[in-house]
Amino acid sequence: MRSSPAAPGDAPAARRALRADPRRVVAIGDVHGDLAAGLRALRAAALIDEQQHWSGGSTVMVQVGDLLDRGDGEAELMDLFERLRDEARVVGGEVHLLLGNHELMNAAGDLRYVTRGGFAQYADTPPHPTHEADVLRAPQLAHGRLRAFLPGGPAALRLATYGLTYRSGDAIFVHGGVLPQHMHEGELAGMEREAQAWLRDQGRIPTGVALHPESPLWTRRYSISPDERACAEVGRTLDDAGLLRMIVAHTVQDNGITAYCGGRVIAIDCGMSSHYGGPVEVIELRDGHARVLSASGAGRTLPEVERR
């Protein structure tokens, strides 16, 4: 199944309950510039071989955003995940790369969380074709990074191939969360088009996606111990879209990957990067069951969700 950001609210057929994706689906949360953690996550899910090439066969892998910031291995991570996207396609697998808030922060010139190594990786980027004047107003340390990530730069053009959400069977994957107001007809698809066009330097910054605290990339409504009201809301949102689960990232979980709202929300930002020092874990969906796979070898099964 191809990425379908518009699917949850764009067609009456979406309101019919869907079956679980028959394929094996693996999702990886925030990696934040830590190449070693990214490789450990991929190995925990048996998605790469010893030479770091795709070995996942027909598995569908979703990286739910925030490859960037807080670590020195960002360029290598982008290269790795994009290469795996190409390799998986050849053998019948799929890799879907999603935008996180930190990807759009870099494109907006917000470099607060870039490490010195992160600046150094992009120091030799050629002058920007359209925003060089903006680059030269910034401190010298930031010039290469801005040339790479400001809209129309080489890194931004690569990010323009990343999606906003991915739907697989009865699950939707998104960095922050899909709220009821995002479910209006065409809303998610429109947000994705606006973000990608901006990254290509073909439009204005999409404030509803890149800056709004309740955007699909920024909201934490369902990832910080959601209360009964929030769980009722996400339940209605998923039911209306014919979905069973929402997989989110963005907020580091104190005890690794965590299920909320009776298993209907799975928060997968386990803080795997060295910046946070959390466990390296990924989520596997298979035959309707959700299982945490860990680089330490100690996996666990998450609560079942009643199908309606």
C-alpha cells in the first residue's frame, strides 16, 4: 500500500473499518543524528545485513521523522535511510520517510539544536541559489548548514520527498499526531503538498504544519500521558477514519515505547539517541498484533485492541 496522507478523511470508503496490513510493518522513531542508534534500530528489526544493505525483504518500514538535530551523524543517516528506500523497492519492500518538526525547523533556519559536528557536515555546501542573502546575514558557522537546508537547498530538496503521514491497513503513522481538525476532506494531503512545495522553494512556509503547536508534527496531545478525554477523542478520530491505531513519535517516553488509550496510540520515541540515552526500540505490526523489538533482545507484546 502506498503512502496515503489524505486517506483518513478524504473518502467515504475510509470510514469502513479496514483490516490489518497483511505485511510486516516496522516503525522507527526519532533518531536525532545518532548513526549508531539508527543502525542498532535497523538491526533490531532485521532490516539490514552486515554491510548495512536492505535485508528486510517485503517488510514495510516507516521512519516517523526527526532524523535531524542533537547529533553529529545526520548526513549519514539521511544517506542510509534514503538508500534503503531505494534498495527495499527493488525486492518488494517499502521504506517510507516522514517529516518531523526538526526537519522543518532546519528548513526554516532554526538551528538551535544543531551540534558543532552537524554544522561541520554541511560546511562546504555551495552558495544557495535563491537565499544566499539570508545565509550571509547569519553567523559564519551556520552558512553551510543554511545553504543545505533552506528551501531549495540540496538537503531541503531531499526532504521534499518525505511524507507527512503514512497509512498502512488499519494504522496511521505521523510524527506528532492526527487531531480531529486534520481529518477534514483533503486537509492532510494539502498540508503535505504545502510542506513539500515550500521545501522545493515553490511556496511560502506552511505555518499550519511547520509552526502551529497543534500541527501533525508538533502536537503532543496523545504522547504525554493522554487523559480520558484525549483518549475518547483519538478513539472517535480513528473510528471515523476506519483506523485501529495511531503511531506517533516526537515525545520521549520514560520507559521506552509506550501504548496509551487501550493500545490505540503507540508512542515510539524511546529516546534512542545518545543525547537522551534511552533504549533502542522499534515497533513491529504483524497480523494485527503490535510488538516492541529491542536492540537488547528483550522484546514485548503491546495490548491488543478490540476490532469493531
